Amino acid sequence: MPIWISLLLITLAVARGSKLISSDFIGQPLRKAVVARNGEQGWFTFLVHCPWCISMWLSFAAAPFFWWFAGYGWSDARDYLMIMAIALAMSFVASTLVAGSERLNG
């Protein structure tokens, strides 16, 4: 499988996970539990309702897996900087997709 397809699929998975947690019906029990535990104004409450925030955390978890799956090494600081750059780009694309889908759905 070409590397760009792998990156695209992982980015789409991050977008889906972000939407699932932040606004989909299936994620509602998680959001309600967080509100019950942390209150309406807690930072974690904000986090689980924010697709931009969730996509950041999911991207930083997914980028090292992509790097490993692509067969790249862990030899020096440039590798870690590339992983961070991939995570940031992945987060931006994923959160833009989520925001666009929420605008389409009203």
C-alpha cells in the first residue's frame, strides 16, 4: 500500500474518532460522565466537547504508529520532529474535516 494512502486512512480515522468523541450520539455517555465528574466548566469537559482538541491528542497518539508502520527509524531528533509535524498536520486536516461535517449537518 502506498505510504500516502496509509497517512490518509490514519488521518480519516483521527477525524472520525474526534467526531465520535466530541459530538456523535455514541459518545454522549462519555461526555455526560465527564460533565458529571468535572462539572460544566471543567477543562476536561471542554476537552471532550472540542473536536480540535481531541484531534490533537488522537493525532499525537496516531503519528508514531504511522511512522512505525511506514518503516521509518527512530535514529535521531529529525525523526521525532517529523513525527510531531505529521501529528500537527494530521490534526489540522482531521479537525477541519470534522468542522466541515458539523457545518453540513447543521
